[in-house]
Amino acid sequence: MPYVTVKMLEGRTEEQKRALVEKVTAAVSETIDAPPEKVFVFLEDLKKSEYAVNGKLLNDE
Amino acid sequence: MPYVTVKMLEGRTEEQKRALVEKVTAAVSETIDAPPEKVFVFLEDLKKSEYAVNGKLLNDE
Amino acid sequence: MPYVTVKMLEGRTEEQKRALVEKVTAAVSETIDAPPEKVFVFLEDLKKSEYAVNGKLLNDE
Amino acid sequence: MPYVTVKMLEGRTEEQKRALVEKVTAAVSETIDAPPEKVFVFLEDLKKSEYAVNGKLLNDE
Amino acid sequence: MPYVTVKMLEGRTEEQKRALVEKVTAAVSETIDAPPEKVFVFLEDLKKSEYAVNGKLLNDE
Amino acid sequence: MPYVTVKMLEGRTEEQKRALVEKVTAAVSETIDAPPEKVFVFLEDLKKSEYAVNGKLLNDE
């Protein structure tokens, strides 16, 4: 606790994800006063075939 | 906003998913007065090995 | 199955929600060939104090 | 209804998952008085590249 | 880890919820070999005005 | 897109939440190269009566 979930479009590199969890953990820890070892982050890749805006799947655009 | 998530058993075709996001977006937009370009739909395929009813995984039935 | 979740900003009327679940259920049922009595819909109201865009909570705008 | 989701680190065997859904369904059914055929369980495998504690992805440890 | 979420219709007593988390934790711990102090359970009450089956909200039935 | 959800124990102040969404948005935006106006953050307060560790609800401890 706290638990952070980041849902993002597929395609980010491992390097970006590594930086993402590091910076997000720091941001959460500092602002709500939670020890960083208690901050859990879940990453979810979203495929373009599973995401639609305005009634259209992204892989159809 | 709004955000719609549809979790369904794996196996639907791309054609069905295309129709699904189109019709669901229209249904949401009309009834709660949200512009369609602000309606986001997430599709989630559920595998039979990840879903259980009555204590049994579906791929064991 | 299928399971549909609609997350929307607070403030919609009961009448709108009633129409929403009716139309969404029909849209899902028709397009992915699921019987309507197997379509489950969950509504989630999002408060303006719990939702941020561009780093700002909506109740601060 | 009820709906149970179990998110766990990848690597459990089919045998373990089979036992998991059986025992969890029984535990839920007995304690909140829901018929087992109305207990739905969703399993989610979490990859080590998608999960971070203390700002570090598990596959980096 | 693991993380368990139980979504159920509103109205269960504190006593039932206490038994629920105890038994579910034991069931998860035994079957997938996770120490009980690492099993986290989240309970979510679902209101009848937020849940629909067959296109009808439960509080309309 | 991206969508960030932060689930935390109840009791944080509005001031803390304001800082939280600001810093988290910046962290996500910088690391995965997403414009901040496309970063959506959802906050979820978790009550002590809805959260259990080691088979015990937090409000029973």
C-alpha cells in the first residue's frame, strides 16, 4: 500500500518502464508520505486491437 | 471519460470486436450525453484457463 | 459473462443510468452474440475530487 | 456474484490454479452465503517485468 | 502478493466479512504456497443501483 | 492515455492528493514521453474495513 497501476499503449521500452516505476514510486512516496518499499506498481500494456476511441479500435486507424 | 471495459471470453473475431466498440460507444454516448470522441473502450479477452465458475476452471469442463 | 464496467463522472440521473444499462446490454448482446441475461454491467461514479487530467484534480478547475 | 479476482506472480502450475479456484470458491460460498455456482473467479498472472516494489521491477532484482 | 479482490452485493455483516477474509486468505495461502502475511484482500461492496443483469439495474427489480 | 490509478488507505488530505496527482503526472509524462494533458489519474480511497492483510481486516487490528 499504496498500489499504483499504469495502463499505457504497448511499445514502451524496458528502459522507459524502469524509469517510469522509479519516478512514479518517488512521486507517490514523497507526496503521501508512504515508505518507497511499500509502494507497489503494476504496469499494463494495452494493445491497439483492444482499445477504442470514438467507436474505432486504434489498429483500424 | 466515460471509460468502458468489456471483459469477455476469448474467441471473438476482429469483426465482432469492431462492431462491439462501435455500438457500445453509440449506446453510451446517446444515453449519458457524452460526445463519442470522449468515450474510451477497453477490451479484455479472458482465457478459459483463467476463469472459474462453481470452483472449476472453464478449460477443465 | 461478458462483464461490462462503465466509469463515468458523478451526476448522471437514475433515468440516464437505466437507459445506459439497457442500451449497452443490447449493444453487447447483438454484436458478440451473448444472451442478454448473461450480460453483467457495473456502474462506477467518479467524483471530481478523485480524477485528474494534466496533473489537476477536476474539483480544482 | 460474487466476483473474485486473484492477481499473482506468474509461474503457478495448472494443478495449483485448479486447487486455488476450488478452495477459494468454497471459502467465499461458506462465509457470505452465496451458492458456489454463483461464485466467479478470475485469475491474473503478473509478469516480473510488469511489477515493481520500491521503485524496481522484479525482473531487475 | 498475491492480491485478492472480492466484489459482492452490499449487505454483508462485519462478521461475515471477517470470516470471508480469514478463510479466503487461508485458501490462497495453502494452494499457491504464499505466506499468509503476503496475502492482501480488498473487499468491494456493490450497490443495487450500480449493478445490472439482462439490461436492468437490480434496484429496479 | 496513459491511465494511472492510485489506491491508498483513506485519510490523506486534499493537499496531499493535489500534490500526488501533480507529481505523478509529471513522472509519467517525462519517463514515457506522453503529453501531460493526456495523463489521466484516478484516486481510490480504501477503507480499513475493506482491506485485509494476513487474514485480518485493518479495522480489527
